[in-house]
Amino acid sequence: MNEEQAAYPVDDDLAWCYDAVQGVSRTFAITIEELEEPTARHICLGYLLCRVADTVEDAGHIPPAEKAELLRMYADVLDEEDPTTAVDFREQVDPWIPDELNDDWKVVAESPRVVETYRKLSPEAREDILPPVLELTNGMAEFVERHADSGGLRIQTLDELEEYCWYVAGTVGSLVTGLVTRGTSESRESRLWDNARSFGLLLQLVNVAKDVSDDYQEENNVYLPAEWLAEEGVDRDNVLDPENEEEVATVIERVVDHASGYLDDTQTYLEALPEHRGNRLSAWGIPYLLAVATLRELRKRPRDVVREGGVKISRMEVIAIIGWFRQHGDRQALEQVRNIIENKPLHEADVSV
């Protein structure tokens, strides 16, 4: 054990939280594996707090009114000045927890443990984590209430899509930025905050484009803007009909184009990212390059989102992207590698940077 590890011991509850991230998000698990202490635990716990809210918001079997009530109660739990406890929330959510727990619902079932572990963090860390998590949770509750009559979310316009993406991902970008900017220069901090929104929105818009099938079938949510679907003659409740494959693919291409508009700002964000207090460029650069690769595949085969249920990049390319960062990790070469990935999978390219 080195001095850094000794300064930040891992107890059983924190070890459980690290294991839980591996199950709920492989991409975020990669991020946390790349980080060191203390940032690793801060990001891990901040993410799991968000994941509890996200799992409740995505639950198609919970009626909207009850779902919104649960989300607002969870926000009360996180507010340390509110008397509502995590045990109160756990009791309230218990009737909706499935008998067979997947990894997401295991985190909800253990939410008191997650909250208690979060409260062991330093006051400074909690100060950076809490506001974005509360904004995310309350924003989700607002969207659930807004679309209660539909039974699931039905995004109407591009502006509403961006608003939703802000609540579910832009806030996470704020959480990350607040944690990593402590102790940095004023100019660097300003540069990071100017581009933090783009970082979060890019990653979420990629998810919107590639997960149309899962979002509808598993969560009864349609995030593709209804106004864009209407222009193609598609009813939002028929996004997975084979006869609408071409038209839905056109809308997916529009989401991809819109998401791509955030690539430059995100790269600026990464180029300014400080590597201190356990933060590492690779932790955030890897998801960025994975998003670039996914956008490439979505451009090449948008119909597969309807036809095959989604678009993924190959395991070989994931390994190549992680390997490039671990071998080089040069922020000066990030743009060059991005340009390569925009045209072909990284493991098929002759990478000399």
C-alpha cells in the first residue's frame, strides 16, 4: 500500500459501491478504474447517487404520480437539513423493487448504504456533489410530471430534448467539473465551466440516438423529438415499426448531427482538464472517444437502431481506445486520434501518435 492509498482507506461499504458501479455501467466503471483517490471515490459515490434516481425515473412499471413522489422524496433524503431519511425512502420504494434484482435495482435496494457512504466524504466533496444530484433528481421528477398523461416520456421538441439531457447528464458534467476544478487556476476553471455542458450533452445525445429501441420497449420512453418524427410522417408510438425504419433512421441521423456539434467543445474541455488529486485525462477521454466511435457507426448504419435494436462498437475498438490512453494519453494528440476514429475503428488504423 502506497502513501496515497493509506491516506484514503476503503471500508466495506465503499468497496461495495466500487463493485456496484461495475454492474450498472461498464463505461462509468472504466472511468472510475482510471481514476485514483480521492477523486475515484467522489465520482463513484456521486454517480451511484444519480443512478438511484435514474433507475426510478426509468422504471416503466411505476405509475408517473408515484414515480415523481419517490424522486422528490429521494431529493429530500439527500438534503441534509430535511428530516427524511434514506431508510424512509427505502421503505417507500420497496413495493416497486422487482423480486429479481438486476444491478440497477440492487443499488436502489442498497440506497441507504450508498447515502451513508457518501456522507462519510469530506464537506468539500459533498458540497460539489450535492447540488448537481439534487438538480438531476428534481429535474427528472419535473419531466415525469410533465408527461404523466403519456405513461412515459414523449419528448416534443429539440429544446425539450436538450433540457432533458441537461438534467440527466449535463448535471453530471457539473458534478465532475466541480470536483476536478478545486485548486486549479482561474483561467482553467473558467475554460472548464464554459464547456462542461457540452461534455454532458454529447454523451447523453449519443445514448438517445443508439438506444431508441431499449428506451421504448423497456421504459416506454421516446426521446426522439416528436416534431422531427412528424416531419417524417412517423407517430412517436410507432418508432419501432419496420415500415418506419427509413424515416426513423433519418431522425436518428439528425440527432447524431446535433450531438456532433458538441465534439469540439468537449475536446476543449478535455484539453483543459487538470490531472491532480487522482483525476486522470483517460477517465474522461475514453468515454469521449467511445462516443466518437459510436457516432461514426450511427452515421454508417442508423437503420440498425430499429432493425437490430441498437448500434455498438466492437470490443476490439474499446480495447484499442483504452490501450491508446494507457500507452500514450497525450492530450496534444487527442484531436488527431479523434479524426482517425471518425473515419475508421482505431484498431484498424495505423496509429503512430
